[in-house]
Amino acid sequence: MSAPLLASVLFPMPVPEPFDYLVPEGQSVSKGMLVMAPLGTRTARGVVWSVRPLEAKDKTRKLKAIKQVLPLPPLAHSSLDFVDFVARYCCHLQGVVLRMMLSTPDALRPSPTETRYGPREVSELRMTPARTKVLAVAQGGHYSASELARRANVSPGVIKSLCDAGGLIATRRDVDRPFAPPNPEKTGLNLTPIQLDAAKALIGLVEKNKFAAALLDGVTGSGKTEVYFDAIAAALKQDAHAQILVLLPEIALTQDVLARFARRFGAPPAEWHSERTAPQRRRVWREVFHGRARIVVGARSALFLPFANLRLIVVDEEHDGSYKQEEGVLYHARDMAVARAKFAKAAIILASATPALETMRNARLGRYAHIRLPARPGSAVLPPISTIDLREHPPQSGRWLSPPLIEAIDQTLKQDEQCLLFLNRRGYAPLTICRACGAKIQAPDSATYLVEHRYSGRLICHLTGYSIPKPAACPTCGAKDSLHPIGPGVERLSEEVTALFPQARIEIFSSDTAKTAEEVRTLIARMERGDIDILIGTQMAAKGHNFPHLTLVGVVDADMGLHGADLRAGERTYQTLAQVAGRAGRADKPGRAILQTHQPDHEAILALCSGVRETFIDAELSLREDMGFPPFGRLAALIFSAPSEQEAQNAARDFVAAAPIVEGVDVWGPSEPPLGRVRGRWRRRLLLRAEPQIDLSAMISAWRTRVKLPKNIRLKVDIDPYSFL
Ligand SMILES: [Zn+2]
């Protein structure tokens, strides 16, 4: 008889660690298996985290036994290691991170089945016009009863009676269909010699069959996607069970992009993002878990899918700010993707036209292979970027376009070409002020100003979504018609452009005008067809859309992102403006980009105009090095929130008082953040800076166990913060 075993089981719920259970005699249990085990008064599903022989010290413990081992393959060890890592690194509960992986419990059961009907040969069948229509449709394929009735345009009763009469045969099949396998032998577009070299380098990386990382550094339109497609094909060829994950910013996950995958590999990839329905998620999760979904294209949470044999990860637009998860477990999907690849001993490709400074430094240090794609294929070039100094060419009072930019728009329209005016501000005006008493209209529960949206007639808090109809009188002093908009949003800009170019067809592209994926698609299609002359867009318009007739990009306020005091202000401005400028011009039509700015000598603006990115990166990196900021040091933010300002302040102060003295760690704060109050809760922030060799996560976790916070205090730990509000 073998020695009794003890299994640690982690449950996908807010628990800090696994619990111990006895393994029933004769039961075979191993790491990664899904089991049912007693938890309190009920039985819960969990994952076996480790198994060891029962020791003498365990004999006195009252251990319960595992109830059932679910008849499923175990989760890959690399997935378990990844959960451990994310929980430790992000200072969050292990069980909560596991819950992110087991996000779709329905997928653990077999697929539901459905009945479908097809034609059957019978000699004696009384025919009616309705039955004839049904049989005609059924000749073309098997359908469910409701689908068959809909397609034949008959009542469901016709289907039933036809079935009873023997004219239709019913078959059952799984609702969740397997994904068609991709075909790695299918050839892609013809690559240029430079692209071929880049593809070869990436294929070499994949063929190492171990952890290896590369930065695929290519300007907009240089063919990055086609190049990493070759690496995906190589991974598929090398291992008949290889799985590939391609991460994209949610906003870039368009049908257009998915169709490119389908064309290249002969089958659509599995899709994972927030707009997927529950049945679609269930199907993807199950197929990924069983190793049958080979290519997954998804937003950041796809990183937590339970891959059976992950061989390659691609993080496209790796610099994109949306990879940072700002709710729940705060993680950066790019950084976590590198960890996921390490645990899976897989290759990872980070692709960008404007790589993050952290990534650039890793490439310069040789930790990542640096693969460059310098130019667009063929004759196309990146558009020239120039500035308009707003100090010399101010717009008219209450207007936002300077005379030289208006002139450029006019020229473009006369050539029958399109303009994009970029202003990353939704609504009509970011601030509403009372001219009688000077009050600024604020949200009642957050330290934010309400933004006027004139189309909807409301004042909206962009942080929480709180909104009120625009009041007729000042809420503070009661003065009538005294509320005055300050500053521009896209709606106000549209008003100005309409007055200047009354003949032009003008549209706004923002999350207010294009709320769903379908609305985005429609708007993009109309722009591509040339149904729009001037597109006024927020961030949404900056990403990845290729408009063949767009030759002028005007950035209305290039300084907007530079006002922020956070360490990435310059970097983010550079990335956003480079991306939006890259929308102008294509192979046969050269374009240009014009930036309106008060700071034409800012490093980021100079680098954009000169086209020499390296000078900007050098300047930013040396600044960060002087400050000891990432990537030369570590940062973490601790955010305390409480129902009252005093409680938030006290909690943060008491926490600081208990700070461990660690050499090489600075503790700054508590300070009142720009967002001092959110949804009625008052906030205080601490910022921690540490030397790179210090394990800041471990230090914070230990620190937290030493301080007992009052029940009404919430503490959020943000390792590598991107938001400083
Ligand atoms: Zn007033």
C-alpha cells in the first residue's frame, strides 16, 4: 500500500493560498487537476496546486478529503506558475488570479447539443407549398428547427409535421463547434527583402523552442503583421499541437484585422475580448483548454486563458496604454505576457512602431532581439510632420484652428482628399463655468469637472459616467443663462469646422458617436469610401485604420498630453502623435501631418518633426536614469480610499508609520492625488521608488501583513503604475 497523500487545492475565490486535503486512497491526483472538495458547508471546485506525502505533523490536523476528481485534463503547470507569479508580483490574492483563469466555468462541462434537421428520402409524402419550401432549404444543409422555419419563411409547426411525416431527419450535434485548424503551409503576401530578413530572424527565435523575446520595431505600415504571420506559421509547422496567442489592444481588434488572419491561415482565429457573448467565450475557453484552438487573437485578458501548449505570444502595439489593467488585479499585459512566455518556455514578439522605453532598453541591453523594419514597402514614406507655433499663429478668440491649419485643410479639400483632425477630448467642452459667480460645475461624488455633451444635452463625468441634463440656471448662484463652456471638445471643434467649410461632409469619431463595433465598422467603411471629407477624431481614430484618401492629419492640441506631471507624459505624447500622423498618406498619395503647439521645442515634438526617434529615446532614458525611474528603478503606488477624507488620511499616515526601513526604497506621501475623491470615496496616495534589484512586491506584501487597516479602508496596490491620478 502506498503512503497517504496530501493535496493543496486552490479555489477560484478571494483566498490568499491553497488549502490542504487528504487524497482518498486509490485515487490518482496530480498537480493541475480540477477537483471538488469540501469548503465550509459546501463543496467547491478547485485546482490541485501541489501533492506531497502525508507527514507526521499532518496526522494531528483535521483534514477533509477531496470529494471528486473531475474527468478533465490537468491545467498546464506553466499556467499554475503564471497564476502564482501574477499574484505575487501584483500583490493580489492567489485565488482571485486563479478566478481570472477559470473565468468561464461552463466551459468545463461538455458542449450543449442541439437538434438539426436535414431532408430524408420518403416515397409517400403529402406535399404542400410550405413543405416544398422547407425541403428546398434543407437540401442546402442541416439547420435547427427555428433556423429552418426562418429560412423557409414558414411557421415552426410545418417543420414539426414534416418531421412527424418522415420527410426530415433529426440529428444531434454539439452547439460549440471546434475551430477549423489553421493551415501553416498557406503562403502570405510577397515580402520585400527587408521583411524577409525580419521574418527569418523571428522564425529563428521560434525554432529555438525555448523562452526568447524579440522587439519587432517597425514604422506604421511597414508590414509588421505579415512578418509576424511567418513566425506564427513556423510555430504551427514545428509542433502539431502548438498554440499561439496574439494580443491586441481591444480597440484594434477589428473585423478587418481578424479577416487578415483568416486569409493568411485559411481559417478564422479564436477571438477573445469584451464583446464576446457567454456562449462564444465558453467555446473559446474549452477549445483553448483542450489544446484544439491553435491561434487565439484577443485583448489583454486572453493572457489568462488556460493554454495547453503555448508556444508563441505576439503582443502587437506593445506600447499601448490599454494593456494596463486599472481595475481589480492591476497588471500590465505586456509585462505579464513576457512572464507567461518564460513559464511556458515559449517565444514572444513585442511589435510596435513606437516601442515603450522599457522595451527599448531591454532591446538595447540585448535581452530582446531587436528586429527593425525601417520603411514602408514600395515607394511609400512616412508623412513629413511640421508644427504651427500657436504663439505666432493664434486662432481667433473662442476658436481652436490657427490660420495656417485652416489653409492646409482648404488645400486638401480642393484636391478632393480627406483630413483627419485629432483632438483627444470627447464632448463639447471639458469645463463649464458660471459667468455670474465663477463656479465650475463638478461631479457630486468625484473630484472631476463635468464635461458638456451638446448632442445629448448633458453634463457627463468621464471618470464614472455620472450625468445630468445641462441645467438652465447655475446650480450654485441660480443665475439664468450664465453657464459658459471653456475649452474645446470634438463637438465644439466640429461646430467650428462646419462654419469654416459649410460644404464639407464632417463626422466625429469618438466613443460617443461609435459606441459598438458595428458602428465603428460603418464609420470606417464610409471614411474609406470617401463619404467623409473631414473626420474629427479622438484616440479611437488614431489606431490602425488605413484610409487611402487621407492626406492631412491636423493635431489640434499637441501639448495636451504634455501637461500631465507623470513620468510618461512625453513618451505617451510621442507615441500617440506618431501613430496619428502615420494615418496620413499611402503608397500613391503622399500625406502630411501638422501639429498645433505652444511648445515647438519640446523634445517629443522635435523628435516627431525630425523623424529621428533615437534622440528622443536617449533624452527620455537619461532623464529617467537620473530620477531612478523605470526602467532604471521600480515604482509602486498604494492608493487608500475611505468614506471620509480624515479616515483616508489617517489610514495612509498610519501605514507610512509602519513602513519597513529598506535601503534603496523611497516612500513618498501620503499625498492628495489629483483625483482626491472618486464615487464618494476620498483618496490618498503613496508612491514607492526602489532600486532595480529590490523585490518591491515582496516588501509591500510583508508590510501589508504588519498593518491592520480599519474595515472601511480599501487599499489598492499598483505595481509599475501608469496612472498617477
Ligand atoms: Zn453661478
